[in-house]
Amino acid sequence: MNEKIENILKYEGIFSIVAKGDDFPHIVNTWNSYVIFKNDEFFIPVAGMNKMEEFLKKENKVIVVIGTKELMGLYGMGMGVKIIGNASILNDIKEYEDLKAKFEWARAVMKIEILESYQTT
């Protein structure tokens, strides 16, 4: 599945992250081009995401949905992947420095460790 994830991230698209909110799922979006993917982990620059950070302190499990219409999927053009992982927002890891150099607005980095992934389309 890593190869499919890497291929999707080569194309611009929405990278959606869903966490458990108080009364309803909480979702944030970023762009595929902002994301670093290595060793079964995502690293995403964080500007705001204050509510997301609050919710992750209570429950760190997230669902990530990525996709592109540019790749052949299961039923034709368009490939999507659903990912389940554990997330945290940090600013004391090397990847934060890497992303901060590229995106000066980043106040932290969200690290998502992949637990499961499935092709959906």
C-alpha cells in the first residue's frame, strides 16, 4: 500500500484528517504537496489546528483520506486510500525543522503513524 500512497501524494489533492470530536467528528484538511511520507508515517506542517490538537490529547486515533483522479483506481480513473493511524502534534522532532524551513508559517508538525490502510476507489 505504501507505493499507492506515495503515488497519490505526487499529485495535488486534499489530504483530510478526521479525529473524534466532543459531539461530532472533527476534520482538518491540508494539501498532498505539504505532506512528507516516510517509514509508514506522515508528517504534516501545522499552522492552526488548535481544536484538532485539543482532541488528539484525548484520543489520538485518526482517519486519513487521500486521493487523486489522476491514477487508475479499482473501477476506473481515480484512486483513493483510507488510512487509520495514531496522531500527535509535536515541535521537538527533526521533521518539524525540515517542514519549518519549507513552510515558515508552521508552528508544529503532525505526525501520523499508519496502523492500517485500504484502497477505497
